[in-house]
Amino acid sequence: MEFFRIKKSIPFMRHALVFNAISFITFLLAVFFLWYTPLHLSIEFTGGAVMEVKYDKPADIEQIKEVLTKAGIVGAEPIKFGTSQDVQIRLPLKAAEGAEDQNKAMEKLKDTVMTSLKSVDASATLVRNDFVGGQVGKELATDGAMALLFVCIGIMAYLAIRFEWRFAVATIIANLHDVVIILGFFAFFQWEFSLPVLAAVLAILGYSVNESVVVFDRARENFRKMRRATTEEIFDAAITGTISRTIITHGLTQMMVLAMLILGGPTLHNFALALTIGICFGIYSSVLVACPLARYLGVSREDFVKTEKKKEGEPEVISAAP
Amino acid sequence: MNKYPAWKYVVIVTALVVAFFYTAPNFFGESPAVQVTGLRANKADAALVTRVQDALKAANLTTTSVLLNGEVIRIKMDAESQLKVKDALQAKLGEGYVVALTKLTNSPDWLHKMGAEPLSLGLDLRGGVHFLMEVDMKFAVNKAVDRYTGDVRVMLRDKKIYHNGISKDGENIVVRFKEETELKRATKEIETQAPELALKNSQDAAEFVLTAVMKPETQTKLRDSAIQQNITALRKRVNELGVSEPIVQQQGQERILVQIAGCLDPAQCKEVIGRTASLELRLVAEDQASGQNIDAFERYRTEPAPFGTDKMIGSRGEVVLVKKQVVVTGDKVTDAQPGFDSQNGGSTVNVRLDSAGGRAMLQTTRENLKRRMAMIMIENDKPEVLTWPVIQGEFGPQFQISGMANPNEAKNLALLLRAGALAAPMKIIEERSIGPSLGAENIAKGMNSLLFGFALITVFMIAYYMLFGVVSVIALGANLLFLIAILSMLQATMTLPGIAAIALTLGMAIDANVLINERIREELRNGMSPQMAIQTGYDRALDTIIDSNITTLIAGLALLIWGSGPVRGFAVVHCLGIGTSIFSAVMVSRGIVNLIYGGKKKVSKLLIGNVAWAKPVSEKSLPAKA
């Protein structure tokens, strides 16, 4: 079997402007949605409580909402979770002076929820119960930001050593633009952004940087082999030469992710969603955004071949015989 | 060409065999069990094993095995008799032992002796409760300052040093003097008797002021000991629950993590753990009492508490006035057991204090005979007087509280005295509880997606790369084996994100094989001989594989450092997966390919799918530049 029978280099670079325009528009849209409908952060970041309740028969969300409102609970968000018999209820952090009171307040709130649910349907059982205090939430948010920063700096430093700073900049911009787009999707659809989703975002960041590395690696090789080609042609050839591997690899990873998306249940759902978006945009951006960017930053043959020349020069040094 | 030296095969085969044995325990499943451990002075030993066996025989219960392992006795049986065994043993062995329900792996003993254990499952897979508690350090510091204030007062009184008053100002103890000589005397006295305090002199309009504050190292020591003591107290409480292998450990500077896996009743666990209580013994302010009865302090229900006393509510709703000075704190209580008063009848609680507590008690009881002492439980800043008995005699570290209404009350009081010994109150800042059924569901879902994804990859790889696809899939299988083996060896806790990370790691690891296979195809198209193509393909792909794994590693490390809880499980797998991926994709798959093609003189064709067309991009195909 063979999917890619590409006999000639595809002139990707000629259409660089189009790709850049697409990226720029998606990016702006993502930023807009992030601003317009902020991320639906999970309680891990905001503090609050989540209760998962199981019923014998399909649960009636409207009725649950009604009961909770009647019990005087403000801001509870019941949603179906996985099957129709499972309901997840998010409770926002209850404001109270002093942290001590907050714990008690949350405790009472949860008890009230369970009693009122049971009063309607006795089969309601609490299967999962998470509570995160406000302080922990803040710490997790800071830690998340720190992790993202570390990944960016780490990857840039690595690429700068491995290739050249211009590649590092091009790659990190291309891949951060993926991250923003993933976040944009989560903001637009109001999917819950939880810790596992953050893990997915960081994992995908490390993963799609690979693509840029592979392409740049090939470009370096081409610079050495194709001495008369222009930089555009070099990049075209590099992208064309690796596109088969890029698509197959991403396709295979996506198969795994797809399995999680379908079979992994509600807990893994958003995690897999983030990965899916990341993989799709990763293919595109790490190749079609990073290469033009590197080109705009003025990468030339000399930047690639420089180190190799030094090596070739070594034998010229002849030491005098004793 | 393409022959591996024998040692490389030895390495590969050894790695696979070791990995196989360490993965094996995960496949045997678990069976219900009951475990017995000793509390306090009681230890589980061979004698206890005999007692357990006798008890089981007496109750006519059959078990699969009774084993002594270190200081734990583990008894295996079928699911139906598990509860019966627990009840029978608890009744027979009594209070001094913890009898807990648990699950034990069915893997054979020799695997266990090799150190091969099944993966330890996280709470989200087993069900259980998880609490993150924060110790209120301000409270601990405040209490210490109170204690020092009292000490300083006693010191000055003993040496007859005259002062204009001692007061507490935040974390400072402020003593005012009229005469400078008195201040100097006091400074000398405090310096020798309480070297933990740092002193500072100052002077205002009319007075000389001595300010004492705890030295930073004293504060650190205080914080450390406060958290350690709370951990000990929590451990005691959790042990009272009778669960197997609870985790109670320090996290960060002032946090304690409590995890109880396989907790059958989360509400009960929480009640016991969440009981953020500390214990204090104080004298009752009897000079303010009207009469000897329970309503002696009734008038203070509306009136404010007089100077030097605190108003508290008793367990029967009565008002009790107690002195501000604390005689003994709960951390001095080493044991409290319900008992029976042979002289007067009725239930009692026998309390034992440590030596420091004993000394304080001796002095207080000597001076306050026939007065009342209050046992105060402070729960979430809310004090409750458990009981306020009359001091009947002079006593030291061992004494008896009598006059309980019934044995049950005595038992409860003993439990509260024993388990309530916290240095400072704690609050729950994070809580997760997962029902056991949800845990089983999570395992099933995680495993299903892993297997389904693996199957999809297998089908595609074999269809696309034929024999080399088969090799890749075998390498991927080896990767999975290594990963699970290492995780089992490290006894890393497996969580749902951890399973997701295994799936994702495999999904990403196949990249290495795709790289290699694509490269080999390309070299073949370039007209290389099959043997050369294998050689070059593997060599050239290696650089790229290492590159791509380094960037993944950076992301993994970030998650490991800043991730918490379930995400850390994800990160551990992610990082380990990089190592196993490189080994299996490069070493294992190459080894197999070499076995198939290596050393053969004439290989006319590689079974790697379609390569029957010329290389697409080469210098020749590009337009020549002037």
C-alpha cells in the first residue's frame, strides 16, 4: 500500500502567504473567542465542588435544576455525564469570610444537594465527589502557566542549540499558535478545561514540535545536497519529502486518540478532544507555518551549512612533526 | 551485513524476559482478603496467627490462606465469607488490633519473592477518598506564644522581678518595667531559661520595654513538629478506621495528604479524618461558679466571660467557664482506653500522659485537689467541653476519668482523647472521593481504548508496511510490556490519565517505526540494495527519533515538575515511555529485522510495501539555476 506518490516537489512555499493568512485569521478568531467567552475552567483551577450522582433510571436534568433552585442553591450546574443515568453537578465556591468557614459552607452545600436530590428520587447515589479550595485552585493555575513557560523555553533552547535561533523562534510561534487555537476551541464550545486537558496541550506542544524538527532536519540535509536550489525550493523539497511520514505518524497517533475519544468515557473525553485538535493543527502549523516563518526571519544556506564547513576544515590543520 | 552481535540479542531477550516477569503479576487479578495489624503495643506475630486460626476454626469459617508478612497477617477467602471473617476476628481480637477488608493479588508467591508486584492503582481506578489538608500554622505559633507568655510570667514571679505587666502583641511578648535594673535582671533570666526567645530592649516615655519573640529556628522547629504531630494523629485516626494501607504523608511545608484507597464508606472516612480537632485540659474557673451542679455557670450564657477565663459549651449544652491557662495539650496524651471502675462501678476512661504532661498534671492536681478540670475538644475553632470531672487525688502521668453514663460513652471519649491529639487545627483544602464502581468503570474504559487503539494501529501498520509493519507492531508490543514492567517495578501509582498516557505514548512511539520504514522505502527508491537500505534507514532515522523524543521529554518534565495529582501520573508514564520507545523502536525492531534479513547474501526484495517508483525529489528533477 502506498498513499503518497509525489513525484515532484509541491510548491508549498509559493502559497506561504495563503497559509499565513489562514493561520492569522484562525489565531485571531481563537483570541477573540478566548476574550469573548472565557475558558470554562474546571474546579481544579477555580475552586469549588463537583458531585457525580448516579440514578437507577434516566435522570431528569430540568427536574434536578428545579429541586436545587427550590433548595436555595445558587449557581449549581447539573449536566448529563456519560450515560443518561449519570449527572454531574458543579458547585461554585461559596464565598465566606475565613477559609475555615468556606469548608463548612461547602460541606453543608453538598449535603443540601444530596438531601434534595434524594427527596425526589431515592435512587440517587453519590459516586464521586471533588472539592478544591480556592487557594489550591490558584496554585494549580500558576503551576500550569509555569509548566507552559518551561516547555516553551526548553523547546526554544533545544532548537536554538540543535539548529539556529531563527528556527527556534519560528517553531515556537507556529506551535504556540496551535495552543491558542486549542484554547480557542475550548472557549468557543465551552468545553471544560481541566488539568488533564492542560496535560494534553503540553504533550501536544512537545509532539508537534517534532514535525518542525523533522522538516528542518531534512532542509538541512537538502541544503547540503542541492547546492543550486533556492531556499524556497529547499523547503518545498523538505516538506514534500517528509509529508508522507508526517501524515502517517499523525494519523496513527490520532487512531489512538480516537479510541480514547470514543471508548474512554467522559473523563477522557476532553483530554482526547484537545489532542485531536492539537494533532490536526499540529500537522499544518508545524510544517506550513514554521517554514515560511523561518524564511521570513531570513534563514539562508549559510545558517545551515556553517557548522559542517568547520568540520571539513579540520584536516587542514597540520601540526609539525616532532 | 545487518547482523547483530550475540550480546545485543542477549540484552534484548533479557530485557524482554525481565519485563515479562514484572508485568505478569498484573494478570492474576485480585481476591478478597482480610488483614490484621496490631495497634500500639500489640504486634502481629506467630502467636497471633495461631489465635487467628483458632478464632476462624471456632467460627467455622474456611479460608484459603493465613500468612504472616512482616507485621501484617493476611487472610484470603472467598468473597462471601470476607465480611464474616472480619466480624469474627474483630470480635475475638478486640480493640488492640485493626481488622481491615482488603484485596490481595493472586499472583504466585515466587513472583512476589522476586519483588514483582502488580501496579498500584490510583484512587480514580480503585475508588477511595483523597484529602489534602492544610495545617493552620498561625494557630500553632499563637499557641506557642501563649505558652511562652505564661512561662515568662512564672519566671519573673519566681525570681521576684517586678514589672508593670506582660502582654501579647501578635507574635511578640511585651514586658514593661519601671526600673532598668529589673529589665536587665529579667533579660538575664529569660536568656538562660528560655534561649528560644530573641529579646529586644526599648524605652518609651515612662517605661522600659522588653520585647521577646521566638527565634526563626524555633519557629521552624515548631512548624515541623506541628505538622509531624498532626500526621501522627491523622495516622492514628485513619488506623482506627480499619482500612488497609492508608497513605498519610507530608506535602509541601504545611500540607498533609491523606489517601484511603478502597474505602467502602467515604462518608465515614471523611467524618473521622475531617474531625479537625485538638485537645486541651484546663482548670474550670470555679471561683466564678454558683453551686456544684451542671448549671453552675448558667448566668454566663448571656454575660461575657470574666477576665482570664473562656466561656465554652459542654457536651450536654451546659455553659462552662474555664481558665485561660492550658494544663496539658492533647499531644501529651499517649493513650486513652475505656475501662471499668471496680470500686464504684460504672464506666471509666484510663488516660496515660507522656512525662512532660505527667509533670504538669502532678503539679496542677496537687494545687487543685477537689477542683474540676475540663477536657476540651477544639473542632474547627469551636471548643467543646467533653467532660469536666472533679480532681479526686494527686496524680501524674496515669489517671482515670470516671462517671461515664455507659460503656459506649467511655469508648467514645477514649477515642476522642486518643485521636484528637492534633497540634494545630487543619482544614480540608482538596477532596476527592470516588466510588469503587466508578473506579472499575474507569479501568475498563481506559483499557478498552488502549486495546482498540492498539488494534487500529496494528491493522494499519501491517497493511501499509507488510512484514516491516509486523516488526513495528511487535516492537510496539514490547514497548507496552517494558512500560508496564517499569511502572510495576517502580510501584508508580496508575491513574486514568496514566492509562491515557500509555495510550498516547504508544500512539506517539509508532512514529519512530514510521520514520524508519519510510526512510528504508526512500533509500530503496533511490536504488540502494535492500541490505544497504535497512542499514541506512535505521542509522539516518535514529537522529530524528532522538530529536523528536527530546522535545517530548521537555513537555513531560514540565508536567512532572509542575503537575499535581493525576497529571503527575500522566507525566511519569510520558517520560518513562520515551526511554522504552527508543529502546524498542530502535533495538528490538532492528533485532528482529536483522534476524529475518541479516547475513543473507541475496535479498532481492524487502517486504515493506510498495516502493516501485523512482524517488520523487532529487537535485536532477529541480530546474537548474543559472
